[in-house]
Amino acid sequence: MSEPVQAIDFRFRPVGARSWTRDTTYHYLERMNLQPCPSFEAESMELMFDEMAEANIELGVIGVPGPTSDRGLDPTSADDILDIVAAHPDRFIGFGSVEPTDVAAAVTRIGELADAGLRGVTIDPSTAAVSRRFDDKALYPLFDEASARGLVVTTTMSSLLGPYMDDCLPEYADRVATDFPDLTVVIQHGGWPYVMEAIGAAYKQPNIYVVAGQYIHYGFPGSEHYITAVRHLLQDQMLFGSVYPNCGPLSDLRQIVSSWELPAAVERKYLRENAERVLGL
């Protein structure tokens, strides 16, 4: 019997980092009928590392939504993420984020994040002080800078971001990927509920990757389409992300992935190899 894959978790907020307030995290765990991870309840970094080891998660990519004052969101700053990565460089890879309302300032900040050693940047214009679509041409200097600096760009697209449902249409990522063919774009939250559109955008664009997170693992409507995409046409472009702490026990997640009975080579891609390629590891 082969050894379990040592996974790279592409959507991880360790103890000390966050996307949501604790109350909002509990709210969404309840809506998904999930029990919180013990390490989240105890706010214990040591217990979290134990849970990661039990689930064979070697690395976590720390990424949070862009800076915002929107409902329930409380994203950790890039400076705090840098501190966590510096304290645990063998366990975490850091992505920063920018508030894109002031485009010139955001371009400067992207350069600073790259100089600090972060591997990517989150750009979530829909929840910024001035709400824009991801493909707004005013934001193109940000994509220029990220591409020039070799940074991965992630954007959070689902009904939980907003303020409106059409803010998360994957076609916006398609347009950016078309205009910046050398830029890697990662759709966090899988574009849910626009599942087929996200799959279609990634199938068209080899520089688009999809982290479906809870929407693939916990039986959301459309999860079967994500699983089919992992198994077949997007086996090189789907990335495993637990969305810790917005998940059940990490070891349960590995059992869920195992239950799909993917070919071993495809499971390795989903859990690790695709992330290695995106991150240049």
C-alpha cells in the first residue's frame, strides 16, 4: 500500500490568521452542519499542527480575502501573515492582499509584498471601498505588476463575497486570463454557485486554477461537477483547499477525498502536484 500523499492546502488560515470573525466562522460551520476543528476552538497552534499531521497536510498556503469592512469579514493583514510564515517557514507559504480602490497605492503594495517574499496576492475588488468587477480595466495595472513580479493572483468568487451575486461570475477571471496569458489566476471558492462557468473558464484558460474548497468537499449543489472536473478535464487545474478553520476535522477531509476513489496519479495532482507547479516548488 502506497504512503498517503503529503498534501499542500491552498486555502488555509492558521491560528493567528483569519478571514472571518469567530462568530461568523461558527455561523457558517453551523449552516454546513460541521463541528469546528478542536484547534480552532482552543486557538491552539500546537493542536493545529497535530491535526495537520494526522491529515497528512505538509504545507498550508495562507490566503485571506482582501481588506474590507464588509459584513463579518475580518481579514488578517499581509504583515501578520509574513510574521506567521517567518515563524514557521517549513509549514506555511504566504499570500498577501491589497485594497484596490487606490490603484496606484495597490501597485506599490504588490511590489512590497513581492520584495517581502510572499508568493501571491489576493485581489477582491467587489468588497473594496469602491466596488468593482475583477475584470475592470482600471485594475489592469495591478495584474501587470503581479505578472511582472511573478506573483500568483487569487480572487475570491462565491455568493459569500459580494455585495451582489454577479460579482462572482467566473467570466471576469476568463477576461483577465485572456488579457494576461502569463499571469496565474486562482479562483478561490470555486465561483460557486456558478460551478459550470468556473469549470468552463478553467478548461478554456490553462492559466486559471480553481480551489473549490467547502463547495466540493461537503456536498454543496454542484459538488459532483467539481469532482468530475478533478477526475477528468481539469485534473491539472484543481487545487485542494480545506478553508481551515471553515471546515470539519482535517482528517475527515482526507477521508472525503479518498471516498471519490480517484486514480492515484489524479489524487496526487489534486492534493499536491498542481499546487507545487503553481507555487514553483
